[in-house]
Amino acid sequence: MSNIYDQGMPRNAANHVAISPLTFIERAASVYPDLPAVVHGQTRRDWATTWQRCRRLASALERRGLGKGDTVSVMLPNVPAMFEAHFGVPLVGCVLNTLNIRLDASAIAYMLEHAETRAILVDPEFVEVVREAIKGLDKPPLIIDVLDPEFEGQAERLGEIEYEDLLAEGDADYPYRLPEDEWDAISLNYTSGTTGKPKGVVYHHRGAYLNAVSNILEWAMPHHPVYLWTLPMFHCNGWCFPWTIAANAGVNVCLRKVDPKKIMELIADEKVTHFSGAPIVLNGLVNLDESQRRAIDHPVKATTAGAAPPAAVIAGVESLGIDVTHVYGLTEVYGPVTVCAWREAWDELPLEERARIKARQGVRGHMLEALCVADPVTLEPLPKDGESIGEIMMRGNNVMKGYLKNEAATREALDGGWYHTGDLAVWHADGYIEIKDRSKDIIISGGENISTIELEDALYAHPAVEEAAVVAQPDEKWGESPCAFVKLKATSGEVTEEDIIEHCRGKLARFKVPKRVVFTELPKTSTGKIQKFVLRQQAKES
């Protein structure tokens, strides 16, 4: 039934528009055209120039026949072209698919085919992987080479055109189009999940906009921050930080490869104020040789997520003068959506105690509508007693649109009006959540997901393996790494740990290969199911 507030006040273009993070860069270029936007080696570009390049990219793609709903994939490290793609690709209505540069050719081939990729931007470092990946495609995409001057090595070309030449085809004043519907897809990110085939997580403009703003709020980020790209932009679109830094007219300090010594140099020389990454990034700084450290004489903040950061690592980083904020999220929710929000009362606690508190996953961010720890079947919230273990569930505009071409998985993930994370946690009395285990068997190594099923499939392909199970083991460098438990066939003969590892290297990306192989009988339930919780305990203790 209508009321007086529904009468004579229809929505129209003056009072209701689709929100999109693409507006952030237009504002930055308009208000702060001469402020620095991108730093990469000797390259320095302001916001006006960066905005023109993004519009040229959109224009050039359109002239090549690409438009709304077409997928443009990128196989790039954290270089300026990767940042520009986050705006130039969706400005023409295309969907940006950032590929994990650590994956092998077979995985990349699957993603290109599944996404129906029309064009792909390729860095010289990944030419061989992409060349192999496109061999079996029925419709190979337009390949665009991105020749980065900071690349050390022979810059082999694979594509039809080089990136700068492509931009020259475009119009710097291209009349870009914002989405008519904020529910339109802006990007596609693949996640390993627990099944053999990765799932394509679809982001919409509304969610990307809101999570980009949430990053500013949760971090109390000031205007014009200097952001160091230690976090891969291919991972959850860099947790939406390309759009965040545009919204705040900050500086994107690009970094091809995570190197603790280089990170310290850039923090000092470029006056970096913020950076993000998995605990392994922080641990690398803590373990730098004293001769490679640089004095930090200005405020620096870091966010970390992925595998829960050890309290000792947080304490070590803060002793360097870097303030750490722990966040938590998943690919399906645009990256971080919870934050271990700090309370002034904790300032007086000893460093080790503060670090222990910061290791918790925390509370919901401003843009997440609801967060709970609940029974995964009844959906009833569990008591905030720090002991009752349930599944973390989320609801809000920064939950994914769904899984590409996978209606059943989308329906299951969003069942009951909640996004089911699959992560098991407790709820503390103060409302902060803390992960205790993973109902999914995903291993998070260096911030990257490894599917145990995929690894187990590779192990079972070895002729001497009778049974295999993979679990996470603690790893000082990577947070977690794969540990394989293997039962050999009676007729196998002499098989060594190195034999198994070498076999896996031939089938998997290097970071997915088990770091350790234990030959043993596998513990099982009465119904024959392998008891992975027993193996996880063994992996921790040995």
C-alpha cells in the first residue's frame, strides 16, 4: 500500500543512478589532475594522464569489436597496465578477468575457455604459459603484449599488437559508458574451491564500489595515500584497492615481484603509507637481514589476511614501526569484509597480547550487512562464548553476484539468504570472530588457495600410489603448505619422497606441489572415510 512518501516522487536520472567504482577515477582526474597516480621504476604518471590512458584502452577495445559482456583476461604482475585495466576494460562494458599468474597452462586454458575470453593482455614473463594455454582453444583470443620496461629478461612477444600501440589506436576523449544497472558484472575472479575445476566468481559494480569505500573506512585511510602493491592485483581484484586508491586520489607504487628488501626500499624512498598482503609478506620483512633494513621515519600501515597470521609475526612487524590491521574475507565477498577493529583500551597491553588480539578475524566492516557464526544446517546463531564452533556466514551488497555458469553452486553458496563461507569459527563475547578450522580442505599458502582434491588427483596418478590425502601443515614462510600422506601399493618397489614430489611437479603449478610426503597407513572411519583431522594433527606435530 502506498503512502504520502511514495506519491509524486518517481526515480529519475536526477536522483537515482547506478553506482560504479569507475566514477572514482573520473573524479580523481578532474579534481587532482596533476597529483601522482602511478609510480613504476622510472615511470611517473599523474591522474589526468592515467585517466586518458584508461579511456584510450576502452576506445581501442571497442574499435576491435569488443563490448558489453565480453571477457578481457589479463596475465600481468602488478604493473601500470594492470591498474589501468581495472578501469579501461569495464569502461567499454567488458568484464575484467584477472588471472592468477602462478597457475599452469592447463588451469589457464580452462579459465580462458570457461570465461569465453575475447582478448588477453600478456606480460613477457608469462608468454610460454599463455602460448601453451591457447593451443587447444577453439577461438583463440586477441593477444595483447604488455612490454614492461622493468622486466628483466628477453621480452618475447606473442600477440598481435603491443599495449602502447593499442592505446595509440584509442581516443583519450572516448565517451565511456557507465553501467545502466549496477548489478552488471564488472569482473570475474576464479577461486580453487574444493572441487577439481575452479569456480568463476562474478563481481558487480555495486559490490566493487562499496567494498572499495569500505577499505577506506576500515583503515581510516586519509586522502592521497601512497599504496605499495605487495598484494597481487589478480587476487580479488587486489581486494578492490585499484578502485580504492582512485577514490582517494592516492599513489599506486607498482611492484612486479614481492621482494622484502625491495619493499623496505620503496617504503623508505617513496614514503609508502599503506600496503597489504598475506602473512608471508610480513614475515619476509621481519626476517630481513639487519643490513637490508631501512629506517621507517613516517607512519606506515599494513593489512594482512589469508592464513591467520601468527601473533609472533604481527609483533615482529609492529616492532619495525608498521601498524598491522588483520582483515578477513574470501574471493566471493570481494576480498576483506571483516576487520579486527582496534580499541584504545588495548593500547596499554603488552605487545604480545596486542598481537594475539590482532590475530582474530574481527567484526563486520561498514559495508557488510550482517555477519554471524551459526549452525550450518539450522542457520541459528551460536552463543558468543569463544568455544562453540560454527560456520561463518555473511550477507550484504558486497557478496558476489554468483558463480559463472554454475547455478547449482551459486544456489548452494547463498542458501537461506546467507553466504556460507565454509570456514569454522568461534564468536567471542565482544562480538569478534576467530577462525578455528576450515570445513573446506583448502590450503592457503602465501595467500593463494590450493585445492587438496586437485593435489590428491595428481598423487593418485602416480602408478605406485594406492591411497593419498593432503592437508595443510604450518609453514614459517608461507603460512601453510601442502603435506601429503601416501600409502604405497605393495608392488610399488622403492619409491622416495622426492619421486612423489617430482611427479607432482610435472602435473601442477609449483606452489601447489607438496612440501612434504609421509608414507603411512591412512586413518579411516568405520565407513572408510579418511580422517583428515587426524592427519592435520600429525602434520602439526611432526
